[in-house]
Amino acid sequence: MGPDGRSASHLAISSRETRSAAERLLVVVADDFGIGPETSRGILELACRRVITGSVLIVNSPHAPNAVEVWRKCGMPMEIGWHPCLTLDEPIASPKAVPSLVGGDGRLRSLGAFLKRLLLGLVRRAHIEAEFDAQFLRYVELVGEPPRMVNTHQHVSLFPLVGAALMNVLRRHGVTPYVRRVREPWSLLRSVPGGRMKRAVLNALGRRQSRRLERARIAGNEWLIGLTDPLALADPFFFAHWLDRAPGRVVELTCHPGHWDETLLGRDGTLANGLVQRRVDELRLLQQPTFLEAVRRNRFTLVGPSQVLMPADGPYIHAA
């Protein structure tokens, strides 16, 4: 680890770039596109304002087809990737084909129930692969091409069984997309409040997964910022604090913006836990001028995920 907190395996942007050697790349990804109509509308509004550069589609959501249709009508203002999901709504595969993933109602289990069964050894890798394969094909059907960016809903690919299943599916389909590294410098965990326990656990798991992705020469971010809990979003400079403290050359900011979306109640949050309101708060913060001011102040260039490449041998490069 270098003095500025960067891993030695993450090198400078290719000298072939004509931009300044001090250029830093920021990928801003809004998760959960297609989860609900008002959530998707908020994401598209930010994309049209050039605040976010990508989003990831939950293809097994009943609202996914409409979200893709509206994205096309808006002129495809952002890159869309795939958000493999094992913890929400119905599977794409037949429930009979993935019995260890579903409850008695034929729906995918909640995150807590899924993780409990995973840790008890009750989830079968073959079932995960079958569902991921079905979701991959649905993504191609909806979007018209394979995904160039992938990250899993609720970070379940950080668990080795799920991560290995996902990589097998991507290899079988012959794609090597940008894959999110769920990893932040420990210094940020101390200096930026919000969700610290969750972030510490994800960081520990994510660093192991990141090493596997780098050995496989799969493109992705150097550091991830933006993980938090609903309470932290009361700070009007929440995102600016992250950007002002983030080291590195290739940084991804994860966010979950959206308008108030009643379709999420009981599916992905409640009135009590603040998860639905959190999206509204993030949308508001990302619409503030202070966000793009912080981007410029920290010398970031906003880029789409597919513009971050990792050749077979060599450093990250920016494909202009």
C-alpha cells in the first residue's frame, strides 16, 4: 500500500491518453434500475443531467421491461448494466429449477433469509448458476446486447459460492464486463460516518473478491465510495465528504436515488426502516450543485463503466 492509500496493483492511466496525467476517473452508478417506476424515473433524471454515468438493471423485477423502454425513449442517457438478484421478487428460472433459492411462495427469499441458508450450506451453487444464467439471457432480451457492467443486488457476490457462480456464468457467455470492487480505504471508514459496521464487513469480504477479479484481469474500480445508512443522508454534504477524501485514480460512487416509490413498500423497504425514503434523500443530494462542484474540485472526470478497461497485461486505461 502506497503513502496515498493506493494499492500498488492499481497503476496510472495509460500514457496514450492526451488528457492530464493528474486525471482521475469517477464512475457514478445508480443501483436498482427497474426495481420500481418512480425509482427508475429518478435515475433517468440524474442521467439526463449528467450526474450519473451508469445504472444496473434488476431484470427479474416486474417493472424492468418498462424501465428499459423509457430509457430508450429518453435517448439512452446512461450505460445500463446487469444487477444479478437473488433476494427480491420471483426468479426468472422456474422455481422448481432453483428450489434452494425460493420459499414456499415460489419467490426469492429476503437477504437475511438467503444469507442464513447460505451460511448453513442450504443453497446450491447449481441453482445460483441456473438463476443467473436465466437472468443474463433476460438482460440480453431486454437490452439487446450483453452487459458491459455487472454488480449484484445487495452485494451477494462477495460470498465465494455466489461470486464463483456469477463468474462461471459470465465465462460461459464469453463476456468480461466491468465488475464492481466493494472496497474502500480503511481511513474512509474512520473519517466518513454512516453504516460503519456494514461497511467494515463488506470491506473485508470485498477485498478478497477484488484480488480474485484482478488476478482474472477483469476491469473495475480501484475504490468504492458511497456505502451508508439512511441516517447519514441528513448531512447536506454527504457525497462531497466522500469525494473530498477518496484516494485513487479509478473511483466508483455507488448510489440509490429515486422518487418516492410505493411499489417498493414491502418489497425493498418499509416506512419504518427508512430505505424507501433514503432513495428520495439521495436523489435530492445528487441534484444539488455541491455534488458536481465536489467532482470538479477533486479533479474527477465522469466516465461510464465501459470506459474503464484492463488489458491482458498492463494498467487500467481510459477508453475515450
